[in-house]
Amino acid sequence: MGRLFGTDGVRGIANLELTCELATKIGRAAALVLTDNNQKKKPKVLIGKDPRISSSMLESALSAGLLSVGVNVMLLGVVPTPAVPLLVQQYKADAGIMISASHNSFEYNGIKIFNNEGFKLPDEKEDMIEEIIRNDIFPSPTAEDIGMLSHCTTSVEDYVNLLKANVPLPLKGMRVVFDCANGSSAATARRLFESVGVEGVYLNDSPDGININLNCGSTYIEVISDYVRNNNFDVGFAFDGDADRCLAVDEKGEVVDGDKIMAICANYLKGKGLLKNNTVVATVMSNMGFFVSCKENGINVVTTKVGDRYVLEEMLARGYSIGGEQSGHIIFLDYENTGDGQLTALMLLNIMKSTGKKLSELAAIMDTYPQVLINIKVSSEGKEKLNSDEEINAAIEQAESELGQEGRILVRPSGTEPLIRVMAEGRDAAQIERVASGIAELIGNKLS
């Protein structure tokens, strides 16, 4: 068995790669790693899910695994991923699990695990879970020691109330469009934003199990971009399937990605004296224009490898207050322990309201350098061979030499999909297109 956990939990095609049997074992193993089995009371684990068709199947399998080792399970129903760690703390649970494949299409699903403080698991905890699954040895309590199942009927209401507490100003008078990606935010967005005074239109908020992320949401930002541009709205927000990420579009329909959102928010927090250590945390995928903008505004940037969990680890280690990814995972650590797309939208709306500026004016803080991102579909073996292939490494070195100080190239395997990603950026759009395409073609020929 290869490593189960990627950069964002376990993920695969439901019932083929992520089977019920595997989900049951993950539930059992996670219970042993994350709960104290010597305590007298039974541990309690929360389970949330997105609305894709396989989520209920995996919910049942996970629940069975947890119950079979003596853990009480509370089902939250359909909620955004960030609701799970918030409610773990609110309900004083021992752990939380989210069933979702985030931005992936409906045939995929995934399992994300949070500890009793609402944090994603570090590598060593995931390794412990995998080791238990490999050994396939679990306790089998009987009689009254078997866990009990319950259903939470207030999960959406409680999550919305926790988010509303972060809104210092009423947001009346703003015309906003939300693209819910036919995902988890369909259960929460309307209730949340209407309650703080937003005049909203909600697109793609009718999930049927198979339309999640289908030509909508943050991975199809042109949908909401066109809607805002053609209907004279102030701003638009697009969430992904589990609503832990958010991209925005300004009143002109221009995209405001995670880098620009971080630049806007960090600069605003600095002006309020709330940017801890005068630093924002980003990943190596952030645009060069982001680093230039932060330098010009006197803000330090710390970079990590790709994955919001690594951003969070750096934030926790150094006491930083904001960090995130270009893809729209933004973490406001003063409020939550994980990225939350709806919190990000609230933060941007609050900045617009308090400054009286349009989003296009705020986004002008950063110029985006031309960037090319090419995804090459490869086998699992191909992903593993990437770093050891001498011809590919030589081509990357040649590209780096050609781009020099005016650009960069980054080649990395995806942590969640069978892909290798080639990213190039610089001032010369034609040059980076040629360089990235050449490396992508070489990788495709050798590793597909």
C-alpha cells in the first residue's frame, strides 16, 4: 500500500480507490490515534460531509468503523469543511472528520481529519494512522462499550452564528453574487450573508449529488465573472465544493485571486495594527507580483511548500495572523484554524465597507506577473520518478537559467490528483509560455 494521505487528507475515486472498507479502517485507526481510550467516557467524533453522491456511503462506513471501536459519532450533515474544526471546539468533541474531495469532480471523494483543537493532522499522526491500518489489528468492544450514533440538527445554525460574530459592520447596501459550486456552501451561504445584510444572488446552490463543481465554483470563475460584469453587481465570490476556498471578482468582472486577497487583507490589517509580526505566509506558488507588492508596502513574506496545512504550521510556529494560497485557501488565524471561503468573503466585504473602496481599487495594490500553469496527467509511478529523471532535471535547470531574475519555473507533483504541475512566470509572457510548454511536453513523453 502506498501512502494514503496526500497534502489534504485521503482522496480518490469513491468506491474504487476510496472504498467503504478503507473508510471503515480509517475510522477505526483515527479513533485509536486521536482519542484517549483509557478515559472512562466514550470519545466523541464529529462527521461532516459535502453533498456529492458518495458522501453518505462513506459517512456510513466511517461511522461503522468509529462505532465498532467504542467511539460515539455525531453526524453534522452537509456543512462546509471549516465548520467541522469550529464545531469540534464548540461541541468539545475529541476529533472531527470531513468527507469531501474539495474542488474535484463528483466521482472523487476524500477524508480530512481534525484533532480536538480543530487542526489538521501533522504528518506523524497520519503515519500512525496508516501504520495501524497496515497492521489491521483493532479492538472489538461489545455490549454497552460499542459507540452510539447521533444526528446534530443545529450544525448549520451554530456554524453561521460563529462566522457572524466576526462581522464588525453591517453589510447592508452591497449587491453581491455568490457561486456555491453546488457544494457545501449551498447549505450555509444564503443564511449567513442575508443575516448580515448582504443583498445577494446565489448561483449553483442546488446540489443533486453529481453536479458539484460542474462548470461552476472557484474552478470555473468565468461563470460568476460574466454574471457580475453583465448585471452591475458590486462584487462576486466563488467557493469550491467544500467551501474552504474562495476567489473573488470585482465590479468589472476581473478575477481577484488568493494572492490579491492576501495582499489586500494583509495591508488592511497592517493599517489597523493587527498584522502580527508584520508578516504574511504564502506558498511557493504565489505570483511574483505578490512578493513585489508586499515588499513595496513594507510587509514581510514567509513561504512554505504547497498545501494550506503547511501554511498553517508556519503560522502557528511563528505566531502569524494571515496566510494562504493563490488558489483561495486563506487562513485568518485570529478567527479560525483552517481556510474558510465564507469567512474570506466576509473579510473582503468588511474591508470594502469600512474603506468605501471598490474591490478593483483595493486589488490595484498588486500587479500580477504573467503566469502559465500546465497540468500533465501521469501515472503514480510517473509522479515518483519526477525528481530522479536526469533529462527532466536538466531541462528545468536550463529553463531557470534562461529566465534568470526576471522569472521562475516550478515543477511539482500534485498532492491530491494524478498530475504533475508545471508553473512558469515572468515579465515576458511569450517566453514563459514557450519554456513551460517545452518542459510539460518532455514530462508527458517520459512519465505519462
